[in-house]
Amino acid sequence: MRVDQGERFAVLGDGSRLGYDYLVLAVGDEPWDGGVPGLREADLNPWSLEGARAVAERLRNLPAGAPLVLRVGSLDLGSAAS
């Protein structure tokens, strides 16, 4: 991808141009379990197509009345602990 800030457009990998008013580049996130046993297996990251599908599937199969924990954003325990 290439960004022309002056003309306010991005050139995508296939060569197509995408104009914008505001551009936010989000580089992604890597799940981190902070050493908490079982957290990585229980955590779902919706920031990929595969992850979003896993979240939808988990919610569809959630029994009525089951406890649900929703984590929004990230918690950087490494920085907090240092």
C-alpha cells in the first residue's frame, strides 16, 4: 500500500486508488495471555475474519444464562508490571 497524503488517497496492492477524508492505519494486535493459564485458549480476538467468525460461533452456542466476560481494548500487563 502507498499513501499520497497531499492528494488524500491510498494506492492498494492491486493498484486501485481509495480516497479518504481521514486515514487511520491500524497495524493489528497480537493476543497476549500474560502467563494466565487457560486465557489464550478462552480468549477470542475478533480483529481477523477467522476470529470474528469464532466469536459469532461462540455467541450462537452460548447457553442461556451462561456468564459472559467481554474485554474491549487491551490490557498491557507487561507495561503495568514494569
